[in-house]
Amino acid sequence: MTMIRGNKPLKVSSKGRVVIPLDFRKRMHLSSGDQLGMTLSNDGRLILEKLPSSSDWKRLIADIPVEQVTVEQDGHYDPVKSPNFDEWMHEE
């Protein structure tokens, strides 16, 4: 993991707010309204990660094939009618 450190300390406001410097926001591709995930490591480091937006999720799932899979009571399905599901079932 490459660490990029700021060249000046950040101040915490009386309401607990900090401003992420512009160069960090650019590197993280952050825009107003984006959401961040926050983790506190065991050694006391605060880790911020950009969370995917709804448009990010739409792009991520756009190419996932959708097919109807009928699974019978005995757990069998027709691999010819559901080839993508069958391929997924046999992935290692």
C-alpha cells in the first residue's frame, strides 16, 4: 500500500469536522455528496474509503447476465436453459 501523507496537520472543529485537502479529494475522485466508509485500525489509524455510488453499482452490474433458473425439488436444473448459472455453479 502506498501511503501519501499531507504536508500540514488537519484541525478538528468543535463539531468534530475536518476538511480533506483538495489534492487528496482529487486523488480519491471525491465530489460533493459522495459517501465515505471509515475504519479505525488497531494501531489508531483512521482509514477513509470512497463508497460506491448508485451509478457506480449500475456500471458494475450492467454486464452481469440475467436469466431465469428453475430449480426442481430435487435440486436439479436444466443447464441448457440456464447456461450462465451452470457455468457459475461449476467455477472453482
